[in-house]
Amino acid sequence: MKGIKQFLKHGGRLITVVSLLIITYCYAMFQGGFVSWFVFFTILPFLVYSILLAIIPIRFKEISRTLSKERVERGGNVQVTVTFRNTSWFPFVFMMVRELPMREEHFEKPNGNVTRLFLVGWKREFKWTYELKELKRGEHHFRGLLFTCTDFFGWTIRNVVMNHPQLFLVYPKVSDVKLLPIGMQYDQGTSQSRYSLIKDTTVATGVREYVPGDRFSWIHWKSFAKNGELRTKEFEDQKSQNTFVLIDRAVQKNFDDVVDYTASYINKIVKKQGDVSFLSVGVDRYFTPVIKTGKQYETVLQHLATVVPDAQFGVERLLFEEQKMMSRSVVVIITGEMTPELQEVLNAGTKYARKIICFVVSDQKDPVQHISQNNEVHYVGMDELQRTYSEVKHA
């Protein structure tokens, strides 16, 4: 139905132009005189141009888009440069080019000048740049370009759609967060520095076979010089504690900020050479047992760029189902709201893990009561996050 409507619209314009040509010719024939023929020959080139524009094939090739940044974070801006080539032999007068509307899940409205008017003539190469502002986290899909060619008076209008899909990711906003010291409860009392999220790499206790993913600084060069085999230093683990990060995908409140804080927290541990695992469960399940290298962290970032709050159950259920996997770790829960079910888990002491640290990304501080001495709850205010982001931006 839509195709028929477009055909009638295009055909109606062509019929109108042809009718105008016939009418002016008949008027000149029957009326005669200089004025009548002058009007006919004056308007004739424009009418012929309009008729040719309506019937000739229009082609565009070599379409490309280039982004000004390789990595774009949530809330950032990016400049998009579009280039294409006109391969039609017919000279156009006016040509308007615009991006087809993008999907709106992660893009509220088209920002910047996504439409450009060109005076063409015989020109073949075209280029223009526009800016997308305040981008949301997630996948952004370019669909294609809509070319609109018209004559001098708008009698004939040709629309040509060139599909050119392209995808780019907008990542979470990563900032420099602080790692809190971990206090552990024992029979003798509380120890504040017995365990740390940061791996102690100052004391080497031995060497082992090299494993892909080991850091460059861990290589034992003396052993390599002797036998030519790569070996890795083993470090004292008495002050190192594996961290298990859980993101709560059941809470929609402040979810983008929760994702930002999760990415920042894992990034900090990786930079400090700590041992960290990551679990994200919703409609899909994503688990990374070890995050040590930049490549492994990049994979986690790609997941966090597209993750949505689609879990049917709270993060407290994960603690019960994955208890064996987390029992010897410090579990870090990052959520946007303190729920009664989560508070009940925090009251249960070390039933599910060595220790549970819960970060609530919210300005609203709900009262938390009867938390086990071995667990912690920390509220991260929105103003604190914005201040941290600003400091990183201006650094």
C-alpha cells in the first residue's frame, strides 16, 4: 500500500509537469504572437529538466561514516563525518541528505545537524560533519541515508534511500573510585588490614609456568635468560583476597549509574593488579571468572555497554544459587536500591561469602538495621558520582 501511494505521488508530479508542458505549448500555438512563444521557450528548459529528473536513475556509492572518537562514554559527544559519491550522469540542482531516524532505546532524539543541503551541479564527491550529543549507554544503530533531489521550483522531487547500517557502542562512564579497606571478623576480633582487594606483588615466593593473561611485570626474567622459557613470579597471597562483583539487574532505579560504578570499580581493581570476578544475571547470564588483563576488562565493558535491568529476581537469590562459587570470596554487590530481601541477606553474616560489601548508588539513604559485623553497606550519592566524573574529565 505504501509503495502504491509513493508511485501515485511520484506519478502525479510527473503528470502535472507534462500537463503544464502541453498547456503552454497549446497556448502558444492557438494564441500566437511573440509573448506566447516567449513564455513557452522560457519555461521549456525547466519543464524538460523536471521530466528528465523524474525518469533518470539516481545512484550513490562509496558511502562511509567516520566517528571522531574510538570510544564514547555515556553522556559524551561524538562527531560523525559522512562521505559519499554521486555516480549519476545527470546534474542535480538541489540535493538534501539526512540520516534515517535511529532507534530510540538509547537515543532520545537526533542531536546536531543530521540534515544537509547541497548545491550539486556536476560535483561528485560530498562530505559533511554533524555532532551527536548526550549519548545514552548502549548500542547505536545507523540505518542509512535518505537523498532528496529536486528541480528549480520543486515540481519534481525524487527520494532515494541508501541502506548503510553501522553500529557503535556507547560505553559506561568510567571514573576513579576509591577502594575501601576490608575488615574481617574473627574469633579474636576485627582485623582491618588482614585482607585487601589489591594483590601484593612486592614479595615473590617462587616461579611457575607462564599462563596467557599474566602481566608483563610478573615475568621472571632471570629464569628466561637461563633457559629461554617464560616463567611467571608467584606472589605472597596472605594479603590478597579474591573479589566477586555482582551487579543487581532487578532494580531499575539509577541503573545507568549502577553500571557506571560497576565498570569503575572493576577497572580500579584491575589497575591495582587485584583478583576480581564478575557475574551479571538477567534474561542472559554473563560470568567472567578472572579479570586481570586489559583485554578481559574490555570484554566486560562491552557487556556493561548493553546490559539492561531485566532480571526477574533479586541479587540475593544469586548469593544462594552461586554460594559454592562465592564462599571463599569477598562479594561486592552494586545496586540502585536497598531492598528488604537484600537487607535480610546482609543480616545473615558470612553464610554466603567471607564478606559482603554492598554499594547502593542512590541519594536516598534507607535505614539499614542489624547488619552483620562482617558485612558493610555504603551509599554512593549521585552528587558524589557527578563530582568524580567532573574531576576525571578535567584531569
